[in-house]
Amino acid sequence: MVYEAIIGLEVHVHLNTKTKAFCGCSTEFGQEPNSQVCPVCLGFPGSLPVLNKIALDYAVKVALALNCKVQEYSKFDRKNYFYPDLPKNYQISQYDLPIAKNGFLDIECNGKNKRIGIRRVHLEEDAGKLIHKEDISLVDFNRTGIPLLEIVSEPQINSPQEAYEYLTSLKSIVEYLEVSDCDMEKGSLRCDANVSVRKEDTQELGVKTEVKNMNSFKAVKEALGFEIERQIELLNKGKPIIQETRLWDAKVLKTFSLRTKEEAQDYRYFPEPDLPPFVINQDKIEEIRKTLPELPQEKLWRFVRDYGLSKYDAKILVFLKKNADYAEDCIKAYAHTDKKPIVNWLIGPLLSEANSRNCDLTDLKVSTKDLVELVNFVENQQISHLTAKSVLTEMVDTKKSPVAIIQEKNLIQISDADSLNNVVEEVLKENSSSVNDYKTGKSNALMFLVGQVMRKSGGRANPKIVQEILKRRLTDA
Ligand code: ADP
Ligand code: MG
Ligand code: ZN
């Protein structure tokens, strides 16, 4: 039996406003537990919430970037449940009238483009954080009331890889908007994955499970892979899928049942009486739309068009805005019409330096000016590509300029034929058998001879010129 996986993702992002969603408490991360609380976020009787306008603007911004229809009329609702991290015993959220609906996100998976529908975007508040020690549990309410944006996809994702692409694209967009740091380790981006399977060519959706507790996109991918297999196995055995919430355990790479899934009616949603419904008029929406920056997709195509990057390379560079900005500064500072050389250095040696150090391009702290200078040395054939790569490594390690390193180590190539002729003659004398090999048609011998000249010159000979001189000498004689 062939099954198809159906996945819908619920992503929560912390909005990086200075103060909480409904009170003036600071949202700063990592402070003394319970030092950023007040009667409002602790739910003291008689305290009243006031909506943070910036949080609302940020929510609209994200909604517009995700091609959603921002609703002119919206309201907050109470979602009631009892849990120790929820001091009010309800969460202010949005139920039937979310801020925005019906958007989409375009992803690319295995070379194919796909549009994933966004069902809704709504604003809510975060709960506190429980810290479990051996035999006690502690609660920190600093996180309580931090504005959260929930972005819910349609069930239109069909593989763990597509889910991964959706999440990376979404994160990239939200980061470009600068409304969240999207740091999964700090919990400022979280993802719940809903998944079901159905026989291929059937229309009806299968029973879904909701998987939580993944703390990286890789974990989401693994958890989905596991869950799809688990469900298919059950169905093949003729057993039912139970609608439930399951937790991913990254140590054993399995999901475990946490609880059977609540239905909306379990939460007793009702309109939040302390916050009036609100209207976001068209002028306001257009005003916010004007503040949208160039988004990753647009930037990608512009890089392809203007700088001759391949789509693949452009995708790597635009994912993080800071990398894209750095790359573009370098490209602009490179004063030649053909941008290929600088682009190749960015996505070649510079990116490998970053990868081998497990950091981003910009963390290497190579200034635009230094990178351009290095590339110019290579393009003017003053140093070889190979030498330049080791200069780059040293630039990153020591923060010295390429000029300083090249002068200090005397790395400028010898390109002038007169200086190279002597070395070439010596090498020809010492390697008569290779000379014969070449003359009898073994063209590999030429590269060997070039290598010998390079060695004798302490790596400073210009290999191109050496090759030319050798060729001429070997055919002349
Ligand atoms: P719930 O009320 O359980 O949260 P929703 O209908 O609001 O469920 O959907 C939550 C998420 O689950 C959405 O992202 C949606 O796309 C996804 N989803 C809904 N039904 C299914 C299904 N049968 N299989 C996979 N995902 C689903
Ligand atoms: Mg849900
Ligand atoms: Zn507060």
C-alpha cells in the first residue's frame, strides 16, 4: 500500500518588543527568574491588560510578508486551561477572528517549487517556564506575557524535507523583518508538527497526531520521519491511529504519547472582556506594507540577475540577511563589471572557512575591503589561488590585512620570464626522463615539470607562466 504524508505546522515566534504584550514588563532574556513580572502578567485580580501597539505592528508585518489578508476587525479571546506556568489560568489568544488569514509561502524542495498555504496568523501571549529539578519543579514567570505570533500552515506539506524547507524559509523571512531573533535554543521559535497519512489517491484526511518538543529543524524532520513510519505501520497492521499529542525524544529518536488531544471546546474559548475588539484600517496596513524590506526571495532573484550568481549560490547567500548584506557590500566594492571572481570567493573559500569553523560568513570578520584586496591580488596574478587561500585562513586567524601577510611572507608570484628561465633550465636538466616522456606524447609529464619548477621557486613561480615557458622550450628543442 502506498501512503501519502500530510503535514501541517504550527510555528510560534517571540516578537522582540522591548515590553510584554499586555503590560510594561521587560522581555529581556536570561534575567533573574521572576524579576520581570507585575500584577498584569501574574494575573492579579483587578489588573487590566493593555495591548502593546508595537506587537500588533510586528504581527501585521509578518502577516503581510506571508501574503496574508490582514483582517480589519479582530479580537482577543481567552483560552482557558490550568497549568502551573499559567498564572491567570487562561492565555490571551485569538480564536475565531485572528489578525490575518489565507496567506502562502513558496518553498523549493528537491528542485521543485511549491506553494504552501498559511491558514492563519494570530497574536497571543507566552506562558511561563517550568524548570524541573530532581524532586522539585520551579517556575519562572519572566516569559509570561511575552508576545507570541502563531503561524499555522494548511495541511499541504507532504514530506519531512518539505517541512524543513518551509521552516527555513519562514525563519529567514521573519529574521529579515527583524521582529524576532528566531532562536530555537532560547525558545523564541518553536514548532508543533501535525501529521497524518492517507492512502495515495484518497481525498479524506487521516487521523493526525501532534508532535511537540523538537528543538531544531533537523529534529522536526527526524520526528516527522519517525511518526510517518509509525502511523503507516499501525495502518498496515489494521490498527487505528489515536488522535493525540506526542513528544519527540531526541535521545532515542522516537515519539511518545503525552496526552490525548484536546478539542477546541475543552478550552472554553470566550471573548477577552478586558480588551476591546480592534480595527486595523486599510491606511495602517498600507503604511506597514511600505516598511517591508526586500525579502529573501526577491533578493535571491536580484542577486541572480544583477551579479550573475547561480540560483543555488544565491540561495546560500541570502538565507541570513547579515550574510546577504555583507556579500553585496563585497560585490559592490569589487570594482569590475564581471563580478564572478568575487562571487566565487564568497561562496567558495570564504564559505568553506565559515563552514569549517561552524560559523556564519560575517562571523569571520573579514572586512569587505580586505576580501576585495585579496581577490584583486589573485586576479592580477600577483599570488596564486592556492596561496590566496592560505592567506585568507591567516586573515581570519590573525585579523591581519592581505597586504601585510603577503609582504611579510614575501608571497608575490614571480611572473617575469627572465627570472623563471634559469629555474626552468635547471629543472629540464635534472629531469631528462620526464622531458623524453613529454616528447613521446605523455602530456602528464608537463604537469610534473611545472610542479618541479614550483618547488624550486619555493611556490612563488606563476604556474601559468611556467607552463607557457616549458611548453615553448619543449617544442622548440
Ligand atoms: P487543532 O484544532 O487540533 O489545532 P487545526 O485544524 O487547527 O487542529 O490544525 C492545526 C494544524 O494541523 C494546522 O497546521 C493544520 O494544517 C494541521 N492539520 C489539520 N488536519 C490535519 C491532518 N489530518 N493531517 C495533518 N495535519 C493536519
Ligand atoms: Mg493545534
Ligand atoms: Zn507584567
